[in-house]
Amino acid sequence: MSTDTAARAVSSRSASSPDASSRAARKTARRAAAARESVPVRLYGLRRGTTTLLTLVSAGFAVFILAPLVWLLINSTKTQANVYQSSGFWFARPFRLFQNLAGLGKNISGAGVYLRWLENTLLYAVVGAVGATVLSALAGYGFSRFRFRGGNALFYLVMSTLLVPITSIALPLFLVYAKVGLVNSVWGMILPSMVSPVGIYLMRTFIDATVPQDLLDAARIDGAGEVRVFCRVALPLMVPGLLTVLLLTVVAVWNNYFLPLMLFSRSDLYPLTVGLSSLSQAAETGTKAELVPVLITGGLVTVLPLIALFLILEKYFRGGALQGSVTG
């Protein structure tokens, strides 16, 4: 019986050893990959004092960036009196966060309803960013992979629009919108947001670096049309660049203030930027309603979707932004 028991033990160890060895091999491979990705500081040629100084500067910059967010988070839990009387970076009783959040759904002092502004901003940002991403992909692919007379001149013309400040074309733009009926119209906000010269530049650069011309030519030789080549061959390789353009456009539309201020005279069409500005003016002139904590809470809620979106798309944004710097 002892011999049989020993044989079974040996066989069980031999059966489990491949799994253990495979796990060990995978762990070793992960460690090797992490070692390849991380570059030792000594290879940069920096002294320890220099790295310490850079670390302190980075920490100070992080505090500078995060301090307003911490201030918003803390003061969104206070009453209006405590906002002015207590420390801005410490909590005070009573805890009023949920009451301030509830105030975002009310039309306090006639300034407008925050939740309506949030819905408008989501609509403008999503539709405008998706449209800008699609148009940037098509234009970038055309500028990158097709050669036609005047192509470079047309590309430089598109890039030259980045040099024109929006304030210089505000009056002509408003007059044109008034003629075509886009004042106080949702499309008056969405259509300009779908044009992104920066997105076109990024997509052209990204396609030059990541979409091989030989691969496209091979697909054409196999009988694929241009639409199929773009959708089935080029588009999957463009995903990091597309998400980068999408993230940048969402942030740009989300923070746009001048265009909706010029277009909209109705508070039910305001985005968050213009709505919070009107709420701030009401808070400065109001005497009865506690608008300041509601305004602070609205500012906190405004930045949370952008932070969440960046955290979700961060790896794609980093890869897409760095890929454009690779030339080959």
C-alpha cells in the first residue's frame, strides 16, 4: 500500500508540475517585460540630487494642480456661512453635500437648472466630438495616403486656421448664423465643434506612422475597394489615434465658453460653462438663497466626468500622442 501511495503522489506531482512551471514562466515573462519597459535612472545620466530636485518639483506641480479640486470637494459639503468663515481646506459642520447636490436640480434665483446645462453639455460634447473624430479620420487618411494636386497647400490652409483667434471672427460668425437661423439652435453649437484642425493634423501624423502603405496596396490588389480598405484595414490600426482625438475634442467642447455665450440667449440651451457663469452672477447679487455652495458643488460635478473619461482612455491617449512622434 505504501508503494502505491508513493506512486500516486509522484504521478500527482508530475501532473501538476506543468501547470506550476507554466505559471512560473508567465510570471518570469511579466517581470522581464516590466524590466524592459522601465528605464533605470542611471541610464539618463542624472545625479541623485538632480532626480530628487525633479521629484520635488513634480510633487509641487501636483499639489498646485490638485489643490483646487480638493478645495471644491471640501467646500461642496459646507453651508454658505461656513464657506467664508471656516478653513477652505478642512471640513465643517453641518455636512451639506447632499443638500447642495439637490440644489443643482432646482432653478435657484432664476439663473437656470444645472442638470439641464449638464444634459446640454453632454449632447454638445458627444455629438460634436464623435463628428470631429470621424471627419478628422477621413481627412487625415486622405491627406496621408492619397497624393493629389494641391494636397499640401490645402493641408497648410487647414492648419492656418489655428492662427485665427475666435474673437476676430465672432461678429462675422454671428451674422452668418443669424442669416441661416442657427442662433439659439443646438446645431449652431454642434456644427463648429465637428471641425477640428488639430484632430486632422494628429490623424495624418498618426496614420503616417502606423498604417503601412504596403498593407493598403496589398488589400487593393486582393480586390478590396477604397471604402473597404479604409474600414477593414486602416481603421483598426487607427484606434489609439481616434481615441486621442475624441478625448481632446470632448475636453475642448466641454470647456467651450465663448461660442455658446455668443449663440445662446436662452438659459435652457446653456452648456455648463455659460450656466455656471450665470449662476456665479446670481450668487454675487443674491442675498437670500445659498447659491455659493451650490455653485461650488456644480463646479465639482463639472470636472468629474472629464477626470473619469481621461482615466478610462489614458492609455490610448498616451499611446496615440506618442505614436505621432515616431517617424519611419
